Amino acid sequence: MLYQVERPARYLGGERNACRKEDAGLLRVALAYPDLYEIGMSNLGLSILYHLINAEPDLSCERVYAPALDLEVLLRRDREPLRTLESGRPLGQLDILGFSLQYEMTYPQVLNMLDLGGIPLRTAQRGPADPVVIAGGPCAANPEPMAHFFDAVLAGDGEEAILEICRLVQSWKREERRTRDELLLALSRIPGLYIPSLYRFHFSRDGTIEAIEPHPQGPMGVESRRVKDLETSFFPTRPIVPTLETVHDRAQVELFRGCLRGCRFCQAGFIYRPRRMRSAGLLKRQAEEIIASTGWEELGLVSLSSCDYPHLEELLKSLGPLRAEQRVNVSLPSLRADSFSVEVARLAQGHQITLTFAPEAGSDRLRQAIGKQLLEEEILTAVEQAVRCRFPRIKLYFMIGLPTEREEDVHGILALVERLRRRAKGAGGGVKFSAAVSAFVPKPQTPFQWEPMERLEGIRAKRSFLRDRLRRMGTEAGGQQEELSLLEGVLARGDRRVGEAIFFAWQEGARLDGWSDHFSFARWQSALTRCGLEPSFYLHRTRPREEILPWSLVRFPAGPAYLWRERERAYSDPQPTKEAKE
């Protein structure tokens, strides 16, 4: 079959440092990524859990990724199940199948993988012989749109919880008389694990949630899990080396988890609090071991904002021999827009890279409102420094439709880019600019979770205006498709009724919708209409503070009271100044 597909290496397995266990009696776990191999193989969280589970002698962990459309056609034609990479085991023969949900648009692909693997789609349809289907990742911030399809959803960090889950399932399997319902109830007692089937949602006539009825023996919601000490937590130093080029084809070490920035639109910044760090000495040892066991020529220093790591210069100096003797390039995936970041990027990566900055908004006032503590003069100075350091390209990220946005803020994006171009020219020129402009999507567990999203017509008009003017200025212009952002908004803040629309969209052919060439807005419109759902209900209304939100049962460190205060500050903070920022 693999002779007939475009990239058979996606499905071969057998990579360097992959783990294959054949002993009978092992608990069989597979970690699933609902996107293509070259996307999923770059996910650090799955790598950590894969090697953590396989370090246990009586547990076996394998991998499975979404098949491309050409392989799916062949699997369905020949009635062959989707299988794991390590052993070729059909997904239906596993004990646990765990999905990593990084992006809402992968939801239909979850259903596709379950169906191809021979697993009943809905948790209510599964029996004792079926795998326990679990999800984790950022989308656990709102588990409700996929509530009918997952037996359990893990909120927060997974390193400690995953072994607790494995041990409980292992114990349940030894006691054959226990029912699956008993298993789910037992799983609900693991901290951080949300069991959707233990809750009934009652809706009022206006479509809002009237009440949530928990199982008599189940908890009333869950608190997210977090690893308290990254210094002693597990981290793999023999990661799998992929057989083809991946999105982030490099070794990775995690500097810290969490963020201090507090940007009010950033979901990751709130759900991964508080910030927890690894020491420079530990990171150096991990980096050396990973390079020795893989042969990678690039090392990524990973975090939400790498330049916020307080020991970054110390770490870069300690990695000097690795870079000089083995010619390993060090990359910083996330940079602040300041001179320090530019200098660090120059020291770490040389000059032949694209610097990426995210001003997000076109004015200091709007940046202050959204919690982006970044003044225009800092951006201008950073670009000037980048030009002097001979970086060839600078990519800028902006959002439109942000809370409190005014017309002058939209025009301010053009004015800022023009000032950046002039400053770059004055510093010697030679740098090419590109700008990505996308719609703001309100996300759960953030201060803007109550906010409306701008309507499609407004988003489309603003993006068209900005793209046209930017290109006239000689700046490349891109960003996410408007309709894709709109649907992301529905799935991000939807309730469990949205699950039926996901099911119908999948039935009608929704696959790999995160890729714009596969996405069909008309298909999703049809699915929502079929379910009697109005996108505006989820998108275009301000939700009152007292409304019960679909994700109310899953609690992260920044609770609703704090988030609401931050929302109010977005409307009341004064015009920023350098003195106020300091």
C-alpha cells in the first residue's frame, strides 16, 4: 500500500531512538497527533510522554499520526485499519489512545482517526474491549465541543498524570468484572482529569447554559495539573529522529514553562502558569546528550518567550563548545521585540535567519489594552539593531478585531510598518519585511473569553485594506483566512452541542482543515445549519459575567475573578508611557 502514496516515510516507523516492545502482558498505549507526521513529530509534549511511558518496564507507548488523504483512500478501499508506527497494531487493539489537541481545527481529524482505527466514535458506544480515549493539550481549556468523543480530558501538564492513568487502567483490566462506567468514575478521581460523560448540561431557551448536573459520585469540576519542579521532572535525551524533514527539524530543550508577560489574548500564557524554570547547567547537559544521541545540527531553546529566561546568556556561553566543535546552530523560536532579543539572536544564530516580532497592534494604546507591554519606540529600536546586525528578513505579526480597537489602530499598523521601513533604511537598509495580519479569536481561560469576535464582513474588509496597502509599500502580506478564524472561534468557545456539527462536517469530508487548501467554509456552514446552531451565538455577543461558560468545570491557575479584573483593566488602563511601563 505504501508504494502508492506520496510520502511513505510518514508511515514506516523504525526511526532512530524509537522504542518497540513486544512482550506479552504490557499495557498498550498510543499517543496520537491529529495532523500529518511532519507536524506531529515536532511536538515536544508528545516526545516527553512517549519516552516517559516507555521508561516503565510494564508499559508500552507507540505513536500514530493522521494519514494524508491518499493513504486514507487506500485504507478505506481495502478495509485496512489505521495502525501504530512501532508495531503496526490496529488502534482498536490498544488499551489507551491519547490525543494531543493543539488546535481546534484538528477536531474532525480526531474522528477520522478513531473511525479508521475501528474505535466507536462516541464514548457512550464503547465497550470494555475498546481503548480508553483521552485528550490533552491547550484545547483542554474547553473540552466541551469534543465531549461526546473523549472518555477523559486531561487539563494541564501530563508528566505525572499519565502514569497515574496508566496504572489505574492496568488495574481495571486485571479485574474483568468491573464495568467501563466504573472505570470512568475511578478516572474522575485522578486530579486534573475531566470525564465529560459524568456531567449533564441543561440549556435555557435562549441557548445559554442553565445548569450543570454532575454525577452523584463525581467531582464538581477539576483543577488543572502542573509539574511543580521542572529541574527534577523527566525530560528525554534520546528523542526520536524523524525519517523525513519535519516542521521543526531540530533537537529541543525546554527552558521554562509558563510566561510572565500576561498578554490578555494569550491562552498559553494563562493556562501554563506559573513560570517554572530549568537551570542552565541542567539544560547544557540535556543539550549535549540529545545532540550526541541524534546527530541533529540545530538546537532549539524552547519556551513561550525564550528571551525571558534569566540565565540565557550564561546558557549560550556554556553551549559555546557544542556550537564550535560540532557546528550546532542554536535557535530561539520566540523573541521579544527589543534590542536584547536581537543581540541574543545574533549571538545564538548568526545572521542568516528571519527575525519574527509580534507587535500585535498598531498603537501603544491598544497594545496596553491587550496587555502587550511593548512601546513603539522599542520596536523601532529593535528593527534598527536587527539591520545593523545584518539580519536579512523581519516578519511582523498583527491582529485585527481586538477589544477596544478603533479605526486609527488599523491605520496605525500601516503607519508602524512605514516607520519601521524608514528606520531600517536609515540604519543601512538591506532587510525585507513581511507582515501577517489575522483576526483576533477570543479564547477560553483568558480575560477576553467574554468578548465578542468581529463579524466576517469587518474582518474581511480590514484584511483586504491592509494587505493592499502593505503590498503597495513593498511589504509581503499574509495571515490566516478570515473564514478559518471565524470557525476557530466557534470551536474554541463552543459547548457540547457543537460536537454534532463537528461530526457532520467530518461525515461530509472535513479533513486536515488547519491547512487552508483543505478547508471548506461552506461545509462547516452546512454542518452548523443541520444542527440548528447559529455561529453568531458563539461569536458575536458579549457574554455577561454571570453566564455559565461551557468550560466552567475546568479550572486553571488564573481563575474567573482574576480574569474578569484583567478584562476590566483592558478598558480602563491609561495611555502607556515608558515611565509607567518601567
